[in-house]
Amino acid sequence: MVKKRHESLGLSDEAVLDMYETMLLARRIDERMWLLNRAGKIPFVISCQGQEAAQVGAAFALDRSKDYVLPYYRDMGVVLTFGMTAKEIMLSGYAKAEDPNSGGRQMPGHFGQRKNRIVTGSSPVTTQVPHAVGIALAGKMEKKDFVSFVTFGEGSSNQGDFHEGANFAGVHKLPVIFMCENNKYAISVPVEKQLGCEKVSDRAIGYGMPGFTVDGNDPLEVYRVVKEAADRGRRGDGPTLIETVSYRLTPHSSDDDDRSYRAPDEVAAAKTQDPIITFGAYLKEVGVLDDLLESQINNRVMEAVNEATDYAENAPYAAPEHALNYVYGE
């Protein structure tokens, strides 16, 4: 029998199967949303495909009973792990009244759910970084035991909000985990035209924190490094910068044509490292997953996606006059 890497990380067979199912659920919801968009039923998709391993591996390393997550717009794997449901994500896609993120006011990908400590994101990229730092500062001042976890793309690592947030967190030794999901493209700009340094994690030293670059297609490696960062934050040793390297398997969004800036051969080559396939292969290699169980998981996931789609499609839209709710004082 091949050695089970996950056991050395303290993860049970059940836990890694749960990780795999969450990754698959994120993928299948995303695929369904593209079909609905192309059918003219939902207006917009911004995809998680290719990044599920980093998202789910990281979120599993956190304490889902007390930590705060500030996801960026692709982070379906993070929010599913933290308790958002397929039905709730689909309600957001359809912009229905029951959408927990915004009551149908915001585009998909603006995740926010108070009960699960998923902190609302904003449309300008990287604004979530100083928010995560502020939450960590509040927790430290109130002597609360939680870490804040914030994600962003490698394009966002060039924005002022990232640098200001990282600097403040480093100075004050705040329990923040900064996770850059490097998917190689900031819309159409390749990473080699974005960074003057070799890796995003090279920037960590300037802010007095450790920096790590890991394989974003390997959920176990992401779990390991995020778990160490969370332990470090809880001990009072300050923030960590983590860069997960993967590949965006879709266009930037449903409004983008990626054929204008990257070759089909490049995308096809990246699909051979698809984390859904490679993690499934690992689980089979160590005897945790077999064809029958894989089929059962996929059937369960598709049932959830179908149910979520039907529910959201038939759910009511918000009343037009509700557009002004929470904007002006009542």
C-alpha cells in the first residue's frame, strides 16, 4: 500500500474524501453556472475552475467555528467549506431575493454570510486585504482566539491595499493569513508582466513575515502550509504570506474571450494537472477512493446542483422598492 500523505498531516480518510467532494461540488456548480449563462438565464460567471484545491485545502486548515474568511470573487471552494450551500450560491447567480450575499443586489462572487463569518467583499479588487487586517487587529485588542484568512489573485498583490495591509499586519504582529491564488493571469496580463520579483512570496520579507510558495493543485500541501500559518497566528507570532500556484482553466469571466491572449495548447496542457483529477488519482492510489465511491460522490454532488438550480430558478426576485433597503436610514 502506498503511504497516505494525509495521515501524516492529521487528516482522516473521511476528511480527505470530504475535501474531494467539496472540490467537486465547487467545480460542478461552476460548470452549471456557465451553462446557465450561455442559455441566457444568469448574467455573469467568474470561475473557480483550476483553483479548487488551493481553496478547499486552505479552508479545511482553518477553524470553521471561529476563524474569519475574506474571500475574493473566485473562492467558491472556501465559502462552501465554511458553510455556504449550493442553493445559496445558485440564488446569488440568479440574483434572487433569498441570495444570502446581497439579496440579489450584487454580482455573483461577492460572497458574504455573517453566520459563517464570511466577510462581504467589494467590487474593487484587494479591498478585502485591509479589512482582514482590521478584523485581526480587533481580535487581538479584544484578546479573542481567531485568525483572519484573506485571499486575492496575483494581480491584486500589485495593488496598494495589499502592501498597506501586509505592512500594518507585520508591524503589529497580527494573526492574518494572506493567501495569493496565483492563477498566472490578471485578466489578460500574464504573471511575467506583473511582477518584478520571481514570486509573490518574495515580498514577505519586506513586511517582516515568512513567505511560502506552494503547488496550488495539491490540496494537502496547501492544507499543511495554511495550518502552520494558522498555528503561528494563534501563538501571537504574526502574519504569513502564502502563494498557491495553479492555473485558471476558464476565461477571466463569462464576458472574456481568453483566446485573444493565450494559446489553446497552453490551456490544454494545464488541464492535465487539473486538481480534481490529480487529487482523485491520489485518493485511488492510497485506497481511499474507488470507482464505485467516486460514482456515488458525483451522483450526490449532481443531485445537489440540480436541486439548487431548480430551487433558484423558481425562487422570487426581490421587490423593486427593496433596492433602497440598507442604503438610507429608515
